[in-house]
Amino acid sequence: MSLNSDQIERHKRHILLKEIGGPGVAKLKAAKVSIIGAGALGGPCALYLAAAGVGKIEIWDDDTVDRSNLQRQIQFADQDIGRRKADLLSARLTALNPDVRAVARPQRFSEASTPYGDILIDATDNFETRFALNRMAHETGRYLVSGAASRWSGQVGVYASGVSPDAPCYQCFVPDMPPEAEACDEVGVVGAVTGMVGANMALEAIKLIVGSGEALIGRLLIIDGLTGESRVLKLRPNPDCSVCGQ
Ligand SMILES: [Zn+2]
């Protein structure tokens, strides 16, 4: 897939990197990514992927913009209150980069949904959808990039149990819905932390697409925004896992 002169100009800073280069930009152009959740994590993730020239991006979200979202969902403006997030975000992506084919799926994601992405991005805020996505990624042999943020901290991981037999899935790490599961509207979250998580999810997807660096497969990046420290936990496959165990 060749690049025209406008695309070469647009992506020059990526072309200059030996880990991406022209072939990497061409791989990004050929890539298909499904982002589930158009909120605080999905917004920055989608914007960075569109800016990087990911060819097809699908946005799943059944929600509309609320005034209380604007403290962190910086892809939306005050005038967007009441409008559908999937429609608004997909229009933002096309405005940012007309080469991107952005598709809005303004519906609730479920286990019956059929996302087209080769990479699934979990930018949701509920465990029901996370678990459905994890099972789908495992059964259909796709990568799952998953992120979460709460209060001052965030986490990002890549789950590849459907791609590599020795990689854990999300439910090796979180087998059941945690009893203390809390939604961010109940506990609060710093907007800038959600931006860090969203940008890190985009970064992981870009590495998977271009095939450079080390994706966070079997590892969990934990960002502590309050102390400015981050650490990486090793995650192992659980042989008794209800999704990927033998
Ligand atoms: Zn598992």
C-alpha cells in the first residue's frame, strides 16, 4: 500500500522513526481497530489512532454527552451536550484525518456484537462489557488492549490468549466481577489520568500494528498520577481460567 505526497507529509514524524517508517505507516493505513467506549479513555485513544492514520476505526457507544463528562472527555465540546458520542467522535476522527474511515456504532456493545477490528480496544467502564470483549478476543484470535482509570491511577494491559497460547487473558487477571467494582461517577477520577491511559492504549495498538517494540502482553502497566510513579506487574495465565484455561 503506497503513500501519496500528502500522506508522506502528514506522517513524516512517524516515517522518520526506524521502528515505524514508511512500511509502518502503510501497515497503520491497512489496519482495522474497534474501540468500545467513546468516553474518557476511548476519546484520546481514537484521536491518536486517527492521527497516526489507522485506516478503519469503529466507535461503539450508546451514550450521549453529559455536562459532567466534559471534565475529562476532551474530544467533546460544551455544544455537544445531549448528542451521541459515537457519532460525534467518529466525525472528529474524519475531520482530523480524512483518510480514516470512521464508523459510528451508536449501540450498546454485547456478546452478540460483531466488531470488525483486528484489534479490540476495551475503553469501557463496566465489567460486563469487559468480560464479553475478553471472551470474544480469545475465541476469535484477536488482541485486546484494555485500560481503566479511577481516582488518581490508571492501568493498561494487552491480552493475547487467542493469539499466543502462553499469554494470559483479562479474566486470568480478573476472574470475577470485583465486589468493590466502582464506577467513576461514584468515586471520581482525574481527567488527565484518563488521557494518559487512553494515549497508552493507542501506543500499544500502534506497536501491535507496526510490529515494533514490546507490547504489554502478560504485563500490566500501573500509573500512579498522584506520586508520578508507574510500575509494571507480570501477569500469568491461569490454568483454571473460565475463558482460556484448559
Ligand atoms: Zn484466561
